[in-house]
Amino acid sequence: MKDHVIVVDLGYGDAGKGTVVDWLCAQGGVSAVVRFNGGAQAGHNVVLPDGRHHTFSQFGSGTLRGVPTHLSRFTVVDPFAMTAEVDHLRRIGVPHPYGMLTIDREALLATPYHVAAGRARELARGENRHGSCGMGVGEVMAYALENPFMAPKAGDCERPWALARKLAALRERLGEAGPPVADCVAAYRAFAERAILVDSSYTAALLRRRPVVFEGAQGVLLDEWHGFHPHTTWSTTTFANALEMLDGAAAVRLGVLRTYTTRHGPGPLVTEDPGLRLPEPHNRDGRWQGPFRSGHFDAVAHRYALAVAGGADALALTHLDAPVRRMCHSYDVGEIPVGRRGDLAGQARLTALLGRARPRYGDGIGDWPEAVAEALGVRVWLGSSGPTALDKTLITPGEPRGGDLRLLASARSRRTARSTAASPSRPPTLRWA
């Protein structure tokens, strides 16, 4: 691999970011996987050709390839959930997971108090649930916005006296549910002794070494500002956080999609079809997430995702083996308008509009990469017809080039990179070699 790559889901999540990141790391030359949003609610599935499977939550999806992970300041770190993930990684052959992980001290810390408060809040909504993974990430972000100087951070695990003060205030504010503060402090102190905590300057140094893969969480249609409020995540799910860390350096923006559109839990899914029952070995109904729902490929929703994300340089299209042949090319209410960032009332009105929208379909799709590229105006570069890296195929102009990753982003100045991210109408420039 020659360039940084940012992997983002252009749907509601679950499109296959993990398996794409695994494939990218299998090509060699990747110095690290950088997580740039979300927290322990991520569920990125990787299956190796030998059958080993892991659902990546906080570790990057290149871990089974020996590629280390960096959790940036934009992530939410949950040491308790990480312990369970580490145990499973060890069981499937990763001997020293903590040695493959660096964590920015500025990353916010998820605690049992956040988890308990978030679950109580969601249960109190009754039939009007917003949708939640039950991991407390929303509570972490809300508390940090209201109490920026008292929000626990990963670096506080090295300072038990400061952490105890913050946890006591947090527990009092969110409720008494959860373990005693002293028990949490002891657990986090042990975590700090195992984990490698670094300053934010580490990220810039990492990016100067060799190419990294930025692994996003959730999907653009769940974005905190541009998703369909209130059925969203408390996280920026576009390319924005990764581009901020890159500070103008060139990177390939790779969007991931399925040949059919899915989502977990409540919220708009215009093309939903209860009769579209396809095998989902790694996606099931959940107590907190709600039902796993499927619909036909929604080109309208994915065009909207591209618009709010500032475009993409290329696409990875998964589930090419699925027996689906239908694509929604338009709604009876027209295209989805892009609103002003931060206008959540406007996003709520958009959600209501989508509740009334009816899809218009085209049937008999045979060549999915060609159909998706035509509908979205972005080239499909990687196709996937199964869960392992061996099931991936480069879709390149002319003759296939095997498994050699030579997708190169054009060199961009800082101003060009930022204007491209802000202007969906500006087409990206790619060099294929």
C-alpha cells in the first residue's frame, strides 16, 4: 500500500468495514490502523481463511494481520469492554494484544456509570426509543459537552487521585448505579499499567512513517449532525476526523456499501422489505440495538451520504454474492436535501419526510459494480463476495491487476484537500497504477 486510506461506511453501518480493512492490511505496507470515531459499540467482523473469526470493537480490524491499532483522541475508550476483547484475541492466537495498541490520552473514557445512565434513558423512552448499542457512548459525549473539564479521559487512568475525583462527580451526576468508585479506580489503574498511553503528538509522528488505514465506525447515515435525527450516533461518522488528523496530507477516501441496505434498530429505512431475508451470521437482533432490518439498495440515501461526507474517491462493494437484483433509484419526494450542520430540528423534519417517502425501483441488476458506479457517480474499486480477504477482487480499468494495491490519491495541497472535503460537487482525482 502506498497511500493513507480512510474507510467509511456510506450507509447505516454493517456494510463490511472490518473485512475491507482486513483486506487492505493483508496487502502489506500498513503501519497501523487508526480508529477515528465511535467507541466500544463498533462490531466489525473479520474472518480469516483458516476460519478464525473476531468481532472487532476497539481494536483495529488489521490486528489478525499483525497490524497495530491506534485509538485517536476522537474515540471513546472502554477499558472494561476492552478486557473481554483482549481475552478473545488471545484465545484465537494473538499473544500480546495490549502490546499492539496505543491510546491517545485525550480520548474520552466510558465508565459503568455512563453505561447504566444510557440504558436507563433509552428504556424510559418506551416505544419512542432512539436506538442505542447500550455501551454508554452517547452519555459519554453528552457529559463531556456539559462538563468538559470533569469528563474522564484515558490519560486519567495514570492519575488515580484525579480519576477518583472525576468518577465521584460523574457517579453523583448520573446516578448511583454501578460499582463503587474505588473499584473502578483500581481497575483503570491496572489498565493503565497494561495499555500504552501516548500524547496527541504521536498521531502526527505515526502518519509520517508509512501509510495507515483509518477505520471508521457506524455509518454516515447515522452521523451526529447529518444523520436522521434522533436515530443517530453521538459521533462524526464522515471522513472529517481523519482528514483533520491528516492536516492536508493525501489520502484515499474509500466508501463501503452493501448490494442491499441495512440498519439496526429504529429510524428511516425507505427501501425496507420484510421479505428480504438473507443470511446474517454476524448481525442479529439485539436487546439495545433492536431488530436487524434489511431493504433493497438505496441509491438516494447513499447519494445523500456521499454529499454530506464531501464525496469519496472510490467504493468497496460487499455482498456481491447476495441474491439481490433490485435498486431504488429515486423517491417520490425527490432527493434528500442536505441541511445545515448542527440544525437538528431540520434533521428531525427530514426524518419525518423520509417516513412518508416511497421508493421507485429498477429491477434486474446484473453487474452491481457498474450499476452502483453509475447511480452514485463514484467508481467501485473493490468487490467482495464473501467474508475473507480471499473473497475480495480489485475492479480496475482494463485487465485485472491481481491483489496488488496501487490506488494512488493525487497529491493535494492543504487547501485542495479541505475544499474537496467541503464541496461534494468537486470530483476527486485518482491515479491508477
